[in-house]
Amino acid sequence: MAGRLGALLMNAHLISEDQLQQALAKQKKEGGRLGSNLVQMGFVQEERLISFLSQQYGIPSVDVTNFEIDPEVVKLIPSEVAQKYMIIPINRTGSTLTIAMVDPSNVFAIDDVKFMTGYNVEPVVASEGSIKSAIDRYYDSADMLQTVMQDIQDEINIDIIEDDIEDNIDLGEIKQAVEDAPVVKLVNLILSEAIKKGASDIHIEPYEKDFRVRYRIDGVLYETMAPPKRLKDALTSRLKIMAELDIAERRLPQDGRIKLKMKGKEVDLRVSTLPTLFGEKVVMRILDKSNLMLDMTKLGFEPEALKKLQDAIFSPYGMVLVTGPTGSGKSTTLYSAMGQINNPEINIMTAEDPVEYNLFGINQVQMKEEIGLNFAAALRSFLRQDPDVVMVGEIRDYETAEIAVKAALTGHLVLSTLHTNDAPSTINRLLNMGIEPFLVASSVILIMAQRLARRICHECKQQVEIPEKTLIDIGLTPKQASSITCYQGTGCSNCSDTGYKGRVGLYEVMPIDEQIRELILEGASAAEIKQIAIRNGMQSLRMSALQKLMDGETTLDEVLRVTFGD
């Protein structure tokens, strides 16, 4: 078709001969369709090309991007055929099947579909981009998995001995299995689908009779695949080889990293294996630097809370603590803070376990407990390295807390994290570690607690009615409850039918002012400190969540899921 399409476009004066030759050269070198190459190179607009093909062949053009297709119609054409010919079935009426095509002159594709389905075929023309999007939407990873699984059934036979006799597995057999193309394909599929769906973690879990793969997307786990259980050792070993771990060691936990390139961007995977009752569980944390948000204004802070935090991180000395559970975005906040203050005039040093992202201009140190390099040891060394700003991944014990406090009191800005439920209870946590109240009051300048709430998907966002009493019960005033408009997502292809896409931060920012310092010295409870902090203008986590609800960014369910009532 390429030559004929090129000639037709030239005759219609849509492209020049020179442009045609350039597009043909690109096609010869990189593959792809001539029409797509002409569009990518900017020689013809996609809409113009589709309109031209529609007129040329006397058939309608459609935009299938937002076209709702009956799943039963999609099933009539297998995904491999749809991808091979770049087609998708969009409608069936009686004995006629309408298919959207990039190349409506491809008689081989039309004949194949006729033969395969037994229907008369009526082609319409659509852009390659919209058809690719529809294929991704309607032929999900389950279809690809089925194809890979079929290959595995045909090509691999691994006899796994059950009932905890794991040591009898032939390592030579496993090594051979992991090199087989279907296992490699399956691992690549698991990794690429996770990255495509925006997952933060991949869980590969063996059970007595099952083997499943789950992705954590926007903080919630979803089951995505269930490969045959007999593949667990081949699949786990393939991942361990990629992470440069010992495949012969299946009795002890191991940690490693995989670095891979996908569609031109580098992605790091932090790999952890753990021996369970029925085999090794593998969890991979996906570290995609392109997703790292270093612009603090885009993290979801309310303007006043952001100003308080910025005032603190630009202080010449003192301690700034970020608290919250694992996965609440503490590292992102600290990286963002360091990104703001990073400049050639100051020396920033970090002790991390593990180093998640490497940042230019910041001296980052990876902890190695096995050789005695822990947070306390690193912090001691830092103070001999002329630092201006020190970041400690986590204050876990008295020794680390004591050195961090002393550093904050001797002219250094110290940033760190703790695991507490809210900002006021962080004071008690430090006191319980053994730090004297006067040292806490003198060194800490700001404490911030945070959570992540899922954002409503903007593609399927719809207004919902919620009783005013319910809204008042969760903390809104009667006036707010009567004027608020609540939303939720109905579920669509953009959000994988969850109704949510992405997350937004909820923040409780508590500066340590003179009044709170006095309360710390008096041994006040966390509840008393919280009461005074709110009176002085602090917005609690629940208040921050309610603000996001009123802004139409999140749902009532998310407010209740991630925050407690004040």
C-alpha cells in the first residue's frame, strides 16, 4: 500500500516527492506504516490524512478513542490479529461486522477477518493512534498473558516437587527454564504492564494451589495475573538473575536491584525476595525518576501550609521532621525540600536506606548495616564533613535521635522522618526514645504529618449526592455541608475501572512556636499540644482531607480511609 498511498498523497498535493522519499527512508530503517511516519515527521496532519483516505476509498472515518465498543464484539477478533493488521471491530449488526482500519485497502486483513468470524466485513478508516489506544483499552494484559501462557504450555515442562522439598529442585533445570523465551516474555510482560499502569510495587506470590501477581496502584493492591503455579521457580529465578541474586539460596531473604530501559526511560526496580511456606515471594518497588515530583507547589499543599514548610527548610539550623506510615510520600517530600534548597553554596549530605533516587549536587550515602554503617554512624561521619544540611532517612533509635538533635543545635539544618500517626504525637515519640524535653523544644522547628489520598479520575468524574448529616458527622460545618458538591469516578479505561487516577497529598504542618515549646517543657500530652496547634492555625490531616473533598479532588470514601476524625 505504501507506494500507492504515497503516489495518491503526492497527486493530491498533500506532500512533496522529497517528503515522501524521507518518509520511505524512515520506514525502511525503522519500520512502521508510511502514513504514521508522514504524520510523525510533521509532513501531513493526522486528521487530514484520515479525511483524505475516507474520501479516496468512499468509506466513513471514525475516532475510536472515545468509542464505547461492546466487549462481545471485541472478542470476535483476537488481539494478535488486531495488532498485526492495526484493526479493531467496533460494531456488529446482523451478519455485518464493522471494523476500524488504518489501511482500508488491506484486502488480506478483510479476508482474514471474514474467514475467521464468518461475518461480512464493512471497513471504516481511523487513525493509528486511536486504534492503538483502543487495542490497549480493550485487549488488556489478560489476552497477552493467555498467548504467553499458551507458548509456555507448548514449550516448557518443569516438574516441581511440592510439599516443602524445595531443595530437590534441579538448579540446572531451573537455569535452563529461565532462559526459555516464554518465561522471559512473561517476566517482561509483568514488568512492562506494571510500569504502563503506573504501579508503585509488584507482588509475585506463591500459595499452596495458586500463584498470583498483584500491582499496587495509587496505594491499593489489585490482582492482575494468575500464571500456572509450576512456573513459580522459573519465574522467580529469572527475576533473581536479573537482580544479580543467588538463585541457589532459597532459604534466606535477599535484596537486589534491576535497572531496565523501557520506551527510552530508565526505571529502577528494588527487588526483595522472602521465603514463604510455598516458595519465595518477590516484591519489586518501582522507582521511576520521571515520576519524582520535585516541585513542592504541585504536591497538594494548601498555600499557608506550604509557606510554613518553606520557612522551616530555609532556616539556617534546626530539625524538620516528616512523619507518616510507609508509602505516605515522606521521601518525595524530603527530596522536594532538598531540591528547593540545593545550590552550589551549601553542602547537603543524606543517609538513606535505601537511596531511592540519585540527585545531582547532593552527597547520598547508602546504609550497610552488615558492616556497621547505620544512620548513627553515618551521621557522626557527616558532622566531620562540613555539612550545611543533613538528611537522615529515619530516626529509629535513641543514638540516631541524640546525634540528630545535637547537629540541629550546632548550626545544621537536619531533615528526617519518623513513623507516627500525626504531628503532635511525634513529640512524645522523641521523649519516649530518651531525648530530654528541653533538647526537643530547642532543636525541633517544624513537624509535618502526611498521607496520600487517591484523586478522582477526571475522565469519569461524576457528581454524587451525600446526605448533609453524613458530611457534618465527618467534620464539615452545617454551612459547608449544605454548599459542597461531592464527586466520584464511575470507572473507565483511563483509570482501569477504579474511578481513581493518581494521588494527592494531605498535610498537617505544625511549626514549633513559643507556646508549643512551653507545652513540651511542661510535659503536655499530644492531645493538648494538638488542641493548641489547631487553635494557632494548624490544619489537621482530617481538615486537609476535607479541604480536598470540598475542592472536588477526592471522595468521601478516601477521606474516611486515610484519616481519623479529630
